[in-house]
Amino acid sequence: MMIASDAVPQAIKLLLDFVTDFSANNEDLNEVIVLSSNYNRLETIARRRLLTFEELEVKQNKLLYQMLGLLDMINEKLLQKMEA
């Protein structure tokens, strides 16, 4: 829900906490770190107005879909473990 309300920094923090607590895969943690870095870079680009609004929005949406995809993947792994 935080992503839907455009609270991306808080969503990234919660995703980092979630991955730390529920994923034994270091690659998941690394992916969250990269997503966080990409978000911070986009914020800098936005402040400097280096991209058009449309270009920035496309990049932000890609980032948000990556976050949601990672969350779905970890949830799926957890469900598989619980069913095993």
C-alpha cells in the first residue's frame, strides 16, 4: 500500500526489513540495495530536472514494478517452504 500512496522511501525500508527477516538469499538483499540506490539516483535526477516528467515517470514505474516483483518472488518462496 505504501507504493500506491507514493511513499517509496518507506516502502523500500519495509522491503529491506522484510527481506532481512524472511529471505535467506543474499541476492534478494542485494537487489533491495540496488533498488534503493536507483530510487535515490532518480530523486537526484528529478531535483536537477535532467529528464522530462514522462521519462522520469517511466523509470519510476519500472523501479516500482521491480520492487513488487521481488516481494512477490519472496512471498512465493515462503509459501513453497510452508507447503513442504
